[in-house]
Amino acid sequence: MGLRSFIHKMTAPRPSERIPKGDMKMVFVVNHGLKMGKGKIAAQVGHGAVKAVMNAGEKRPASLEAWLATGQKKICVKGLDADHLI
């Protein structure tokens, strides 16, 4: 690498976000210690998904575009209680 390339690399503005490679997925961990019914869990996960998409659109648009382009995968997993989540 020449001196010019090195200086350019060191002084060029860094991209605000790198475009992720591979499949993207949204993962929800449901705390079953809260004893919510299935319908309430579904509603809360839905609210979380909408909010996550809105936040990604503002803060990480390239990640959102990658997620949209790879099929909008969503996964829900079970957390036994608050201690299990941490």
C-alpha cells in the first residue's frame, strides 16, 4: 500500500454501517416467568417486531434492508425466567 492509500484509509470517513452478509433474522426471547397467555405473548412479540423494524429503519437502514431482502425471518425462543435471560 502506498503512502497516499494509507493516508486515505486513515482519514476517510468510516461508513456509518456495514452491510451485513448472509441471512438476517429477528430473535425474540419470551420470559415465561411472567405467566402471560399465548395471545398476550403473541401481541407483545408483534409490538416488539414493529418497534424493532422502526428503530432499524432510523438507526441501521442497511441492516433493515438486508433483513427485508432475506425473507424477514423471525424466531421466538423460550426463556424460563429473568435469571435464565441474563
